[in-house]
Amino acid sequence: MDLHLRDKVAVVTGASKGIGLATARTLHTEGAFVVAASRRSTPELDELVGDRLAHVAVDLTTPDGPARAVGRAEQLFGGLDILVNNAGGPPPGAVLPRFSFNDLDDTDWQAMLEFNLMATVRAVRAAIPLMLARRGGGSIVNISSTLAHVPSGMNVDYGVAKAGIGNLTQALSEEFGPQGIRVNTVSPGPVRTPWWTEEGGAADVIAAASGTDRDSILGGGAAEMMRLTTGRLIEPQEIADAIVLLCSPRSASTTGTDVLVDAGLRKTV
């Protein structure tokens, strides 16, 4: 199926690995021009860099970082059609999961909100004028989490930040939808990203807390704990596919919605 993304200009934040890398790669494969924004590159992202994909090294937690990433799209490719706000998860230096509200102080909350909510706010603020200047408007996809739907004492600051993303998405959709800008959310469940798999990551933390080992957690233990219907963690490409479809003009009447890709984690209607 042709997604009609040829020569569209996209910015993807948090694009060096995981969901962001899969999304940048898919948009690139579909013929879009892509600015991949992250603190640093990776060998996998470096393989994609060329005339139609550029990496911009930027700290998205800083007040001007998101605008710098968006500005590169205009400098390199003449404008902006698509913004994927994927950057999020543990702020620099934080290790998740954290198991209780009482584990968090003001510094933890501020860092989580800066990375997972304010970076999105700032990127959108920079993107909207560029999108309004393009014929046909644009598409913004904000990445949330099932924790925005299923509140928990585990990672409560992350869940609160991602719940804010859902509210922001709907507000933006209402205001800018009549001007041609569609805004949607994708809420992943647990995805097999470096957040889980890197040494000291979620698999190791959960294994230590549950008295097992990381291979057991990644091999099905985490899915069993979370009662995932599919019995496994989600692959990044599965999230990227949902994101890119929302980016496409094929989704021209989809706006203000939240697409769950959660392996059956959410059990309620």
C-alpha cells in the first residue's frame, strides 16, 4: 500500500534506537525526508544517514533543544509535514522502573516532566508555524504509554507525564484540525527496546526485585507479570508501523485519537 509519504518532510525525536529508530527508518523507506533527533547517534542510525535523512545531535530536555531539531527540517528540506514526538522514557541518569510514589522527590518529577511532556510541548510549538505554511497542513504523532490508561504506583511520574500527552493531543487536534493539522497519540505497551534490554535496564531491575534473572524476564516473565495477551514484549517495528500510518494521508480523517498497541495489556473497555 502506497502511504503517499514520498518527499514529505518529517522530524522524529528520540530517533537513535528503539521505536524512534524504527519510525525514522520506516519513514525513510517510504520516501520521506527525515530529520532524526537524539542526543547522540548510533551505528544503526548512521547507516541511514544520507541525502534524505540527517541526524541532529540535540538535548531535547533543554528549552531550545526541540526547536533546534524542528528548525533543521526547514534548513535542510524546506519545511515540515510530519512531527513524531517519540523522545521519552527515563530521563538521563534515571533508572526505571521505580516501584512507589515515595521513591520520587521534586527533582525526579521535574526531570520526568521535562523529558516526557515539555519536550513534546516545545517541539509542537516550533512545528505548528512550519506546518501551517505548507499546503495540506501536517501530521503530529505523540507517543504516550499504556501507563496513561492504567495508573500504577510503579513509574507514577512517567504515567502522569504520559497522561498529559493524551490531553495535549486532544487539545491540539481541536484547535488546529480545522487548519489541516492532524494530531494523534500512539500508546505502546511494553516494547523490547534498550530501556528493557540494556545492562541495568528494566529487565535487570525487575529480575532483581522478583528474584529471577534477566533472560527469564525478557523470555516471557515480564509478559506473564503484566498479563500480556500475546505472551511477549512488543517489537519496536510494530509501534513504528502504527505511527507511520497515522503520519500518512491515508489517515486523513483520523485525528484526536489514541491508538493502543499494547499486546492486550489493557483489559477494560
